[in-house]
Amino acid sequence: MPILKKLFQWLPLGKVPEMSAPEVYKRLQKNDIQIVDVRSKMEWDKSHIEGSLNLPITSFSIEKIKQLGLSQDLTTVVICLSAHRSIPGVRKLKQFGLDEVYQLEDGMLSWWKLSLPTSK
């Protein structure tokens, strides 16, 4: 893979598929999605979506992603604070073999704005 293409995958630029906070919440109630939170452990510890898996974008590797035990049968939603770090997260999860991957539109900021439930 050319070096520029590799670099582009890590940049928080461009578009990836998105899912709104209300849709993510609705799908969580049905238990038909899995969430990967790419914020730092400190951010995740302060407030996260119940059931989300924390893998900071700075730690992304094929080995770490495999350790999450993600299901190919579930839609995956990648989240961060403001939908910037999640862009490369979506790209990398697709590269590593997951088919249906979205980012949370506007990140945790949109989740908190709607006062949707979180855990600490």
C-alpha cells in the first residue's frame, strides 16, 4: 500500500458512514450493535456508553482489535468526543475485516446533549 494512502487512513479527514445518537440508543436497546470507544482511557473512565469497549485510537493494531472479540454479525459503531478520532477508527476496523461500521455522528457531545445514559 502506498505511503500516502496509509497516512490518509489515520487522518481525521473525509467522510465515513454515520449513525445518529438516537439511532445508536435505539439499536442498543435491541442489542444488535457493538460500540468501540476510541477515546483515551481517562476520557472513557469519566463517562462512556454502557457496554462500550475502550480501545484508544493511539493503540489500534490488528492484535488489539482481535482482543476485543468483535462480532462480524453485529453492526459496529465507533465513537470519540466529537467525531474526529472515530474517522480513522472506522477505516481501520473496515480494513481489518468488519463490514458494517459507522461512527457516532458528532461523537459523545451529541450523546450528552440528548442526556442519553452513560456509565462511569
